[in-house]
Amino acid sequence: QKLPWDYTPFNGLSDYAPFLTAGIAAGGLFSGADNYKVQAKRDRYVTSPGQGLGGTADASQDPCYHKTCDTIQNINIVAYEKMVQGAAFVIESLARQTDLKAWLYPTT
């Protein structure tokens, strides 16, 4: 869909850390947390589907991250739909692997 994206470090600082610690493969999609969005990132995302939904520069990407206001009423529906589509694509791609275990845990 040629949506804007940014690399996000997979550094074990979230709920997936225990899986990594136990040697279990983990992955995911990231839509923002408590880090700040710079102007260039805001400008890149504002032109994506759901125009006008690029967020606010120099502000937390998700001001409700891990707070009581982090509820279903606080969802950006366009971003949510894109994340669900992305997750579905990954799940289908994994399901199509002929040997998923070997793909997830290569010996070389």
C-alpha cells in the first residue's frame, strides 16, 4: 500500500521481552508509544491514507500510552485498520511457510 513507515528497535523494552528471554521468536507492529514525533515524521505521515491524521509534531506519539486514557475510545481508526491489515498479512505469510519452525529458528 506504500504507506510511510519507520524502523523501530526491537530492544526488549515491552511486553514481548519475556518471550525473547525464553528464546521464543517474537515480532510485531508498532504504532507509537511515549516517544516524541519530530516534524519530518509528522509531515511524512500526514500524506498517508486518512489525510490529516499525521499527528502533532514535538508531542508524544501516544499521550495515553500505558495510562488510564488508553482505551478503545482513543483509537485512530485509520491507523487501527492499517495495523490490522498488516498483522493479517504477516499471519498469512507465516501460515504459508512450509517449515515455520525452521524459518523462525534457522540453524545457520
